[in-house]
Amino acid sequence: MNGDPFHAGERHLQSLFASRDRLAGSRAIQASLPPGFQTFLEELSYVVLAVPDRGGRLWVTMVFGVAGFVRAIDAMQMYIGSRPDPADPAAAGIAKGAPIAILAIDLLTRRRIRVNGSIISVEEDGFGVSVQQAFGNCPQFIRPRLVENAPGIVEAAIDTRVIARVVAHADTFFIATRAASDTGFDMDVSHRGGPPGFARWDGDYLIWPEYRGNFYFNTLGNLLLDPACGLLFPDFGSGELLMLTGHAALEGFDGNLTRSPEGLPVNGLVRFKPDVLMSRTTQRRP
């Protein structure tokens, strides 16, 4: 990828936290899949997806398969041999020409890469993706665990008590954001992790600390320019997946690091207001 891969929101936060000079012109974000990424994709039995629905709301979900169900066709295209359940709110976003973000992650080995692009074909058993961005992330804050769940049903009758229950002990969630582009907007999906309960429900809002990371500020830079986002909280014990879509605001991002109660460096806080809540249950394998 030629030139600077970061947009105005990312560059603003990079400057604020004194990482801009180091990252300007970075080649960490590529416009194709390196060979190592291609090999990693074929090892996966699940991936995290982020898409907008027909109303423009952002959703995050997970799709499952046997190793090899995700594969690189070449350096510029990949295929995912699974689709969200039709009742999943993300299902409507799997459409030709739609933007999509993919987090290819193995929680057990703590490896992850992010692929952003657009859907170029939709078939009964899966869909093809044109790769526009691909980059790796470090294993920081990934809690190692084996994920062996298969998709189940979706329920729409959810209230805020469900949020409080699911997030109370959560150490992992996923967040979808978007950035404006020449063709409309680009999707992104990322992992968030921390000590159990690091995200908390406070009245009408969900609040979590943004720990110090790679200083790319991809997610936060997107939110700085567009507050729309979607969240996915997996409960690995019960098999429940809590899906939320809404808007978020950044708080306390002044360039100074603070410390969490556990002593972790924190850039600032994110305050999220959900508009729609849904719960997807899974049937656990014996």
C-alpha cells in the first residue's frame, strides 16, 4: 500500500499520543494477503464478521465451519464457506457489493489478523470477499480458550438486564466500526479484552477502558469520525452471544495515559449507547 494508510481520525489520535511520526507511511497495513496470512486462514474453524444491515446499523457475528472453510483464492480474494443464520441481524448484510470486515482469530493460540473489503459474490454455502486491507495485531489482552460452539437460534426479546448479566464477567468482546471512503464507507472489526468485568453497564450505557495498544487507533479513529458501532459479547460458558448495535463516544482522550484499578495503562474510555439488542444462543458440542 502506497502512502499513508491512516485516515484523519486515526492520524488525530496518533498525533495526540505522540505516535504519529513513527507510523506515518507505515506499511503494516497491506492491500493484499501475504502468504502467511493465507495459510493462517485455512487453519480456522470460526471467524468474526462485521457488516451493516439494510438500515445502516452495524452488526458483529461469528460463523463456524471445519478447518479450510475460510481460504484465500489468491492474494486479493478470499472465500468464507459459511453464512450467518437467516435470523441473525448480520445476515442481511451479506450481499454483493456490501462492505465487510473479517477478524480471523484463534483465541487458543492468540493469533489474529484483520481483513477489510467488500463482498464480490454470494452463494448458498458462503461468499467471496475482495481484499482491500489486511494486517496483523499482537496477542495483547487475548484470553486463550478453545471455542467449539456451533450456531443456534436468535431471540430478539432482550432487555438491559441481559446486558448487565453477560458483561459482568466478560473478558472478551468484538467491536465493529466504519470509516468513510470514496465508495461509501469501509468496515472494520476488532477484538477487545481485559480482566473479567472490564466493561460495565452503567444505567443506559456500556463503558469500557481503552488499554494502550499499537497506537494505530483504527477503531477509535473510526469512532472519532462516525459514532456508529456494533458489539458482540460471547459467553463462552453458556454459549450465548449478545449482539448490540448503537453509537459510542470517546471520553478522556487527551494524550495522557492513566491506570486501571489493575494497573493497566489506559488511553481513555468509550461510552456506548445501544439502540438494538439481540441474543444468539449456541448449542455446545459434547
